[in-house]
Amino acid sequence: MDNSAVIELRDAYVMQDVNTILQNVSFELGKGEFAYLVGRTGSGKSSLLKTLYADLPLHEGMGTVVGYSLRNLAPEKVPYLRRKLGIVFQDFQLLYDRSVAQNLLFVLQATGWRDKAKMKQRVQDVLMRVGLTGVTGKMPHQLSGGEQQRVVIARAMLNEPMVLLADEPTGNLDPDVTDGIMRLFMEINNAGTAVLMATHNYELIRRYPKRVLRCEDGKLRVITNDDLRVTTWL
């Protein structure tokens, strides 16, 4: 294993039930690195991310994420893996019957925090980091889509993860809001958190160039600079 890698897959098979989605997947994501994951709908982007946070099991090949081996990972170990990850979804997955603060406190409680004063301070800290001071008492439906996504990013940062896994985090947002969310991701990345982001948005990749990985025809490969001049690969 490369000690500088927070994610490493070697000849891994990404599967759903008995169906192989991606085969012979090999790549690394280093500490503090940012990479995009692209590919057409159904090409395996979300399945790969789900494998990395152990929502889908890894039965073939080798994989480690933040020091945990994914190969036949015991169910009781999964929460410990996820405490070191931040996961950002396109559809937010907030609890809409609870306030913003209650959404974040729920995650802290579920991941072992007990000191109420420290929990309250951590909620304030992450909301300040994403530019959302003053919304703790609001319900999710009272926020715009961009604000809800910032809450989701704040939630993902609660336990100071080594890696952020983002699945189409700007897919439901308008361009101006998308740009603000991307600047936030870049700030988080510049502070040392590795980011792997699935996206269909070529313009984002052009404006914020980073390494690009493509899912295509059951394979994962690195995109070259020549490829980046063609938009059809998205």
C-alpha cells in the first residue's frame, strides 16, 4: 500500500448483486488531492462511490480507503470507516422534519459525540465555514437549493474527514450557485481534505482543472489533456 494514498484500488470489481459494473479498476487518490469522476449516466460513477464508502461490498480485487480494507469489510467496521469520510449527495438527503442544527447534531450523536457544548460549537464552526451563520433554527425547506447543499457539505465536514466523496453535488443547482459550491470545495481541498467528485459538468472541469477519471464500457481510465478538448466524453 502507498502510505500517501487515502484511496487505493487494485484490480477491483465494482458490482451490484451479481452484475459487474466496472472491472479491473485501479487508481489512487493521494492525501489532499482533488479528482473528478466522469462518465455517462449508468456508467458506474455512483456505484464506484458506493463501493468506496462500503454501501456496496468489494468481493474481487483489493481496495483500501483511509486505512480500511474494503475487501469483505465486516459490517461493524463500516461506521468507523464512514467517520473518516464526508459524503455529499446530489439530492441532499437532509431530514426535513428537523432544523439545520438538529440535522447536524444527529450526525454528531450517531458518530459518538457526547459533550453538548462541544457539539453545539462544532455545528457553529462548520456552518461558519460554509458561509451559513444564522440558519441553525431554520428548517431545510426554508433554505434555497444552494443553501441546502452547503448544509450537506457542512454535515460532511463535521468529523474532519480525510476524504470528501461527492456524487453530482451541483447537479440540481443553477450556474451561479454551482460556482459558489465549487469554490467551497476548492477551499476545503486547499485546507488538506482529498476530494473525489462525480460530475457531468464539463464547464466546472474547465474552470477548475484537476485530474479526471472516466467510467466507460465497464472500465475506469485517466483522461488526458487531449481528451479534455472534447466534450462528448461526459
